[in-house]
Amino acid sequence: MDKIYFDNSATTRVDEKVLKAMLPYFTEFYGNASSLHSFGRDASVAMKDSRAMVANIINADASEIIFTAGGTESDNIAIRGVAEALKEKGNHIITSSIEHPAVLETCEHLEKSGFDVSYLPVDDKGSVSLEDLEDAICQRTTLVTIMHANNEVGTIQPIREIGRIAHENGALFHTDAVQTLGKLPIDVSKDNIDLLSISGHKLHGPKGIGALYIKDGTPIEPIIFGGGHERGLRSSTENIPGIVGLGKACEMAKNDLDKDIAYMTNLRDALISGITDRIPNVKLNGHPTDRLCNNVNMSFEAIEGEALILALDRTGIAASTGSACSSKKSKASHVLMAMGLTQIEAYGSLRLSLSRMNTMQEVDYTIDSLENIVSRLRAMSPLWKEE
Amino acid sequence: MAYEFNEKVIKHFENPKNVGMMKDADIVETVGSPVCGDMLTLYLKIKDDKVVDVKFKTFGCGAAIATSSIFTELVKGKTIDDALKITSDVVVNELGGLPEKKIHCSVLAPDAFEKAIKKYRDRHAK
């Protein structure tokens, strides 16, 4: 069997159609969109079309989309940009304890420059509580930033209600939708979203391109200065091939959304039930139902995750873990720890993240391989009590 | 960050030597803890100051398992004094090197052995 790629929350394979759409923009239509000649116009037209495709998948207006270098940059521009623009009004930001480092580190940076940040806890399924949000929010709160779904455990947050509570209290709502675009329907208007981060390479687009939705009228300051591209919010000559790729990826994701979700859900559920049925002492991490269609995250008792990843890699299966053995003391994922897992459960975690390009045959092969590997690693673990 | 193990490390990870428990061990020593992310239990049989048999069980990453395996191979049949010379540096060299971030895994087995021998000698000094 060919190699199996089950690490689609880390990055995805670029779709052939996306690649094909991009290629002419490297060598044929390579103009700078700011130029006044035909090369510039070609680039500018391509950018306009892509902007509309990106806007379309989240039901926004094209004028509300700016292109960025990726999800991290979108998060930085959104959070720092709004915090800065509204600092006269208030200096309080609310986020969650299980955000991506792009959000957490940005918030920690803001704390150093005088902002107050509340990090909402999550329950054992990884869900933020609306009561906690209502308790934390106050007059000084200018921004609530909570991810749409978590990258490690796939728990989907109640963003529509979170946005509603933010608005009722005069705050703006930003959500990092890097993991959910193409895997959940998103409607920025119905979902009460003011700012939303998008990444290209998580939905079969290229790396190095992302977008930020900024609702019309949202106060925001630039954090990057230069030639004034993207309404002055992201100066830098536009990455036209990347933009074209992102647009195509969004168009494809939008057209096939229902079909893709059903397909991935089926594979996900087969993996979860197959593993649970065949391997004893495993635990599903995350929410059983409010869960991304492509996320499987399980803890295997008495096994360290990196060993599991290495053994899987040797059988051609690419996956990831919340365990990082890379210093004197191992590090367990901040997400799993925030959910109240024990350290040993966090070390024993495995994430299998799917895409529409995976198959049921790959699922079956992976369950077989896992069964063998887990039993081999347990046989050598001092923590595994043999029957 | 991604890193690469050489073939010898992989070999010891996939087919570790001397894995398992030993019911009639003269000495059993456990180092590390599940909270630290790696843990090793070493079983030793000692006769006439020689390591006549050795077994291990390791909870940890691939490097922790591979270093445990090669360590048991290296000490088996040696006198205690010679076996005590198998330091983590020796383990890393014998494996043909480890990625920088994984060097710390190589101290687990020599540490367990040293503690086991201390326990053994204390007991026999009485």
C-alpha cells in the first residue's frame, strides 16, 4: 500500500485542480497587481476573482476579505489590530486556554503591553462554557477571540452564541476558522463573526497564503507598514499564485461541502469504532458529537505518543501526537492538559486527521497496523499490566 | 520539529533485545516516571560479579526504547565494573548517534543500572 497521510490538520495535499489554476501565475501572468500595464491588470483581475471566491464560502462581501501570508498572520492582524484600534475604549480581551499558539502568543504579547487577557477554561470535552464567557466579559472588553474548532481534538465551539454574547456586551468577535473552512458551513453574518482567519494549506490550497475576513466598519489598525496593499492592513506585494490557489481551494470546498463532510464523517466514525472495538484501554479525546468531521484523537494507555508515531511512520502511516519528548522533561499538549487529561493520557495521545482524499481502505489498514503496534509497545511498557 | 533516526536506532526500536520482565531477577530498578514521559524498569541477574541476564521494560519515545535495548545488549555478560563503564555517551556512540533533542533519552538505562548496582552492593555489603 502507498503511504497513508492522516495528518491533514497539520497540512493537506494541494489539489491538482488548485495547482493547475496556480501555475500560469508563476510564468505567464506574473505581473504585480499594482502595475498599470496588462501584466498588472491580469494579476489584479485574478486577485479580484479569488477574493470573491473566498468571500463566497463564508457568505461575506469581497470587499471584506484581505489576503495574508497564512492563518498565523491573520490571527495577529485581527487581534493586535483590533486591540490597538479600540484601546481607548477598553483593554480587555477574552480568549480560551486551548487556542492555537498564533492566538495565545499574540494575547500574551498584548498582556506585556498593558492589555488584560482572560483565558477561558474548557470542560473535559474541550468546550468553552457560555456562562464562563458571560462572567468574564465586561465594559472594558473589546474583543473575544475563540477558535471555531480545535486543531488537536476537533471540538467545535458554539461560535454563534459566543458572537451573540460578545455583541450584546459591545465587544467584537474574532474566530480562527483555519481548521473548519471546508469542514463546516460558515456564515459570518448568521454566526455573528466580525473577523475570521483562513489558511490556504489546510483545505488543499498552497502554503504561505491565508485570508482575514474583516466585517465592514470594524475598527482595525495595521501592524505591518509599507506600500498600503490590502487596504493598508497587509502591505507586501500580493502573492498572486497563492491567492489564485486559495480562491480555487475555497471554490471547490464550497461546491462540495456537504459531500465532503459526509465522506469524512464516515471515515472518522469507522476509525473511531474500529480502534475502540479492536484495542482495549483507549479513550476518545474531545467531544463525541460536536466534533470536526476529520478529527480522531485517542489516548492509548501505557504508550508514549512519539513511539506510536514512529512505529506508524515505519508502516507508512503519517499521524501526530500531543506528546513532545524533546527536552529533559517531556511536554504534553496544552490543549489536552486544559481538558483535564492526566499527563500520561496526554503523552499517549494520537491524532489522525483526515481529508476528502483519504479512503476506507486506508482506514482499515490503519486500524490493523495500530492494533499490532499498540500491542507490541504495550508488551514493552512497564505501565501496562499484563493479564 | 521533525528529526531522523539512523537505521540502527530504528532496528533497536522495532526489534528491541531483552524486552520483558524477569521473575527471578536479583535486582529490579525503575527510573523515570510516567509524569516525566519516560520510565524504565531494569531486571538484572548477577552471578560472581557478572551480569548474567538482563531484561527491560520501557515507556517512552523511540529513542528511549532503542537506547534501553542496546544498553542491555552491551552490559549482558560483562562484569559489573565493566558494565558501569557503559555510560550514556557510549550508548549514543554504539547507536551511531542520536538527534540532538533525543540525547537525553540515553541516560535512562545507564542511570537505572547504576542505581540497581548500588542497591545490589548495599545489600551484599551487609
